[in-house]
Amino acid sequence: MANVGHDLVAVLDWGLGHASRCVPVIEQLIDAGQEVTIASSGKALQFLREHFPVADYLELPAYEIRYPFHSMVLNLFLQGPRTLRTIWQEHRLIGQAIRQRSIQRIISDGRFGCWHPEVESVWLAHQLHIQHTNLRVANMANTFYHAYIRKRYQYVWVPDREIEPRLAGRLSQPIPGLPHQYLGARSRYADVRPNVVEQQPYHYLALLSGPEPQRSYFEQQVREELLRMQVPALLVRGVPGSTQIRAATGQLMEVDWLLGENLLEAVQQSQQIICRSGYSTLMDAHYWGKPLLLVPTPGQTEQAYLARYWAEQGWADWQAQENFLLKKSAI
């Protein structure tokens, strides 16, 4: 992370994972004396404003990716025209920001339009190799993806450890012919020493996130299962709103979302965590050291791969959303 003066950090609004993993990156840039402009949209922008209330911000158009179907290809195909329009719009806004703010480097976490031919551009990603059960589809997708990144970005920053086994498995293998740097597992909790909490009032902590409508579908499933289990549990809905924990039904507590130390406190007070297998969540969980039950978002092949990979490594258990069921024998 060489010092170049003024950085623009562009963050994808695909759930809160990209925003959460960019928090330590932005903090490191600020600590190094960089001037930083944060560019994002939607819930990710709101999340980042909570963490950096006095930073300079640029609001970008929202991707608003939805996952109504279990097919990643179908979901992306149907939303392709809107996605391409968003990429064009954000690229135009980035060009204006370059001229108005004297940006000297762009760091893009998942936003394909955030690059500029006259400015050093860095692609920040853990998924450098797209996964799909159909090998031909995967090869075609990766050929296009790698060509696009090589043409528009000079470097790749990989939020993963360099030694094996990597947290992202084969997803984070370098793109041939493109300079890269492993940043380590980027988490807000990397430097936080876990507290040993003797009283753990929650048996389950359910952390929801990700695109709609699957987040809402899963919220309903989780709520029904937690009520059926009749044990103390906390459901973090993963939507902007109140950070006050409130009683729901029976022994179930709910909150719209939790940030920073409040989330860490909830983690420390819980025996087991139920969550998506989004990579940013997994990087946080790597430092939490709690038993995990991973439930990948239907249609996200990356999350399906990570859930299986973490189970193979013995780091977590996993279930498909359509078969989600909590077992009393595990209590």
C-alpha cells in the first residue's frame, strides 16, 4: 500500500460484506496519512458513514443485485442491462471525481466501473476465479473476467493470507500475468483480543445479510427454527434500522443490525453462530473462533464453494438453505 496522496476507495453495495472488509483497509490508508474519498451506495454507504462520519464521500449508483432464482447465470442475465448501465454511470462519476478531487489512486472493491486510464487503479477481490458446476460456463466467465481486469487495473489486492490453506481456497489464487499482493485476512476484529465470557445468554446468534429476496426468505426460516428450538437466541436481521436489541417471541431476541463493538459483544455472548458463507463474514469469523453453521445464499456459487471448503477444512458446518434445520441433539 504505497503512499500516493489521495485515494478513492470504491465499495460494492452487494450486502454489507464488501463494506465491512474495507473498514480496515480504509483505516490503514488514513493511518498512513492518505487523504481518502469513500465511494459507495445503499446500505454499504450507510454502513461506512457510521464508521467514518467525517470522511469525504461520493455516492455512486446502486447495483441493486437481487437473487430471486437459484441460478446465478439466470439472475445475472436478467439483470445484465441494468448492471451494465450502473457500471457506465459509476465510471462517468469516477471520471468527474478524478478531475474535481485530484484523485491519485483508485481502489475498487467489486465495482467494475471504478477505474481510470490516467490513474493507478487497483482491483480488491478475493474471488479471482469464478466457480460454477458447469466447467464450460466457469471457463468462459473466467476468460472474460480476467481479460477485463488485466485491461483496466494495474494491480490486484487479495484479502487473504498467502500461506495455505487460504481462507478462500482456490478462489484467491492469483490471476496469471497480473501483479498481486496478499493483504492477509482483513477484518475489523483482527487486532481485538476475544474476551472470555462465562455467561453466554444466547445459544444461537443468527447473522443475516446479502441480497434480497433471499435475505428475507432466510430470515423467516431462521426465525421459525429458533422459535422451534426454544432456546435463548439473538437474530440480527442485517437491515438498516435500530441497533437496540428487543424481545420478539419466547426466548428470541431481535435487532435490525449491530456494528463494531456491539456485534463483537453479541458474538462473545453466543455459543454458536448461524450466518451466510460470504467471504467477509468468514474473515470476521476466523478471528471470532466460534462454532459456525454456514448457509450459503441460493444462486451464489462462490458462497456454496466457500461453505463446502470450510467444512472440508473442519472450520465449520454447513447446510443448504432449502434444507435448513436446527437439531436439538446439537444443544
